[in-house]
Amino acid sequence: MALRDQIEQSYAQDLQTLDRVAALRAFNELKFFLNAGEIRAAQESGIPGDSAGWVVNAWVKKGILLGFRLGEITDLSINDQFRFFDKSTYPLKRLSLDHQIRIVPGGTSIRDGAFVARGVVIMPPAYINVAAYVDEGTMVDSHALVGSCAQIGKRVHLSAAAQIGGVLEPVGAMPVIIEDDVMVGGNCGIYEGTIVKRRAVIGAGVVLTGSTPVYDIAKEQIYRRTATSPLIIPEGAIVVQGSRHVDAPFAQRHHIALYTPVIVKYRDEKTDAATALEESLR
């Protein structure tokens, strides 16, 4: 039976009647391929005309949730001073020099089942959760989070305290996607299946969610999540914090405005991310 079929079958069964040995075998096989980056929670669709460009592998999420059901709380403590207790199915990822990942000392954790490619640099403390995918040459800075199932492309810069949200349920929900060569500024929050297309620049403090409209000054458009599509930040967009007036009489009397992300311009091929952001804020 194919791995996908094994996962689907085990996930659908009641835990009391489940063949735990077979289910654990399938789950550990799934983790093996997740660790190697050969199976992913989401992948490029390759479908012409698909604006999102990504599809969710719901069966992979089912396998991850199955792992939580199968695991038991166990002692994962380092010593008597550093006490940790988590599911037995999700220890920390086993790494060696052969992985060629630079993990600076100071409290970083990578959960088993996450893929981190060669050449990635991780500053302490950072956390990378199960089924996350972090591609080559990416920088994960201090206090940054890469949530469960999030997909991070090549040469991405996740600045200090950037929060890339995770999602396991519902199993069909799109995880956050950060494509190649994106710069995510400090204290940003990117959540709820937002897709940031390649070479975009997300300025410090910007928060992107499924319920937050993004106003594109350059193209005079508004981007929102819909019932069939996630919020998508276009390729090369430079997004900064902004505000918009509230029209209700009470809000007008009290000069109330709401936060909103604003696209102020687009990068060209000759402009690096830092220069583009600096120029947009002048």
C-alpha cells in the first residue's frame, strides 16, 4: 500500500481500534521524507493561470496530526535545569555537520519532520516547527518562528522576531508560503495561509492575515483573501505599514484610523531588497 493510502487509512480510524504498529511505521516513514524535503505539506501547483501557484497536500497534514495522536508525553529534558516534556513522536531533529546548516549556539530548536536545507543560517533563539520547509541560503534571525507546514524559499531573510504562522487544521488550509528572495522585516507577522511571491519586501512591523486587506498604491488595487484564494502579495511588491480612515461618524469625530498594509512600489531587477525598502520610506 502506498504511504499516502496508509496515512489516510490510519487517520480515519478510531485511536482505540487503530493498528498502532502499522500507523507508527507509516508516520515514521512520512517523517523520514519530510526531514529529507522529498515530501512537503504544500508544493507548487504548476497549473497555468493559477494565481496562487501552490497546492496543499492535505494527506501530509493528516499524517502529522496522526503523529500527535500516536505520541505519548515523554521526558525530553536536557538535564535537571532544563526540563522539557513533549510527545514521543516529535523529538528534536537530529542534525550533524554533514547537513551543513549553521546553527549559532543559544537556544534554537528544530522539530523532527522539518526540512532545513544546506547553507541555511539560524541565529538564536529561533524555532522551526514540524513540516516546515526552509530552502537553501535562507537566514532565520533571532526570535524568529517558522510555523508548522510553512514553506520558505531560497535566499529568504526572516529578520529578528519575524513570525511565520503555522497551520495544521483544517487539513485543507493553505500554509504560509514565502517564495524565493523575499525579505521579511523585523517584528513582522505573516499568518493564515498568506502567500508572498518572489522578491517581495515586507517592511518591519507589517502584519499580514487573511482578514487584512492590502492596498496597492502603485497599481491602484486591493488584495484580499477570498473563499477560494488566499491573500497573495504580488512578486516584487514593497509592503509597509499604513492606515486608512474609518468613515463612520463616530470614527470621524475622533479621528480614528485602522492599520492596513500598503504596497508603495515594486522592486526592479537592479534594486536589492534593502535599497528598495529604504527608498520607499523616504
